[in-house]
Amino acid sequence: MKIQKQRTFPANLFDFSEYNGMKTLVAFILALSILYFLSGIWGLFAWQDSWYWPDSIHKVASFGFHFFVLVTVYCIAWLTFDKTSFEGYILSFFSFVFGIVYIISPFDLIPDVVPGLSTIDDALVGGGSIFMSVLSHLRAKKKSEHSKDAIRMFEQGNNLEALRIFFIANGIAIEDDEHEK
């Protein structure tokens, strides 16, 4: 028996032999969203006579929406093509983006017009969100490393150790029979 690790997203996006109707549809929508994002870049910089304030805000907001569409469709594609690594990395990414947007945005729990409290609010909510995203990313990375270790142990013929590492990586505690006595 041989274990072969499955290709992960976005590498498996180009493995057309694995496509079904849903994956084909999502890949097509992802291609359209990339074109939509590129049109947003074009709209941001094309025909720019001046950086007049209201026009600039409108163009940046429009570009932000184009970027949001691309990120959303990318995440849907990731979930469709690779369910195994989606949770940790995507939740980490969205938590990080939320933290940055919360710190930058003037719309907070405590508005930015309140001098001292708004800074504390930004630091606690935005900084906390960024901190949690880093922890989530590190947890997902550690789980991925445990999976690689389990595959290596299995290939070396140490099946019980591979199974133990796999269970630990998935949060399942195992006790040896020797410890029960």
C-alpha cells in the first residue's frame, strides 16, 4: 500500500481529469472574477485626469468591490477544490482582513472621534482579530506538518506511529495500554 498526498488548491485547479459539473462551474466563475478584477484595476488607473477627491474615493471603492468579489470567489473555489486545508487558512485570512479593516475604518464600536477610547477599541478588536488570525494560521500550519510526518512514518512502515501522529493532529488523544495500568 502506498500513500499519495493529494494536490492542494490552486495546483489541483488544473487537474482537469478530476472535474465534475460543480468544479467546472466554479473554475469558470473564478476565471470571470479574475477578468472582473482586472477591469477594476483598469478602471482605477485609466483616464485619470486628476485625483479629484470625490472621483478618487469612488474609484477606490469600486476597486475595493472588485477585489472583494475576487477574494470571495477564490475562497469558494478553494472550498470546492480542496476542503481539507480550507478551514484554518481561510478563516485566518478573513480574520486578518477584518482586523486591518476594523483598525482603518472610522466606523467602530467606539467612533474614532472619541480620542482615547477609540484607539483602545481599535487595538482590542482589530489587534485581537489579527492576533487570532496569526494563531489560526500557525495551528493550520502545524496540523499540515503533522500530516506530513504521519505520511513519512507510514511510508517507513511505522503504521502505529503514523496513526498516532494523525490522531494527535486531528485533536484525538491516545493513551498507551502501559499508562492505563
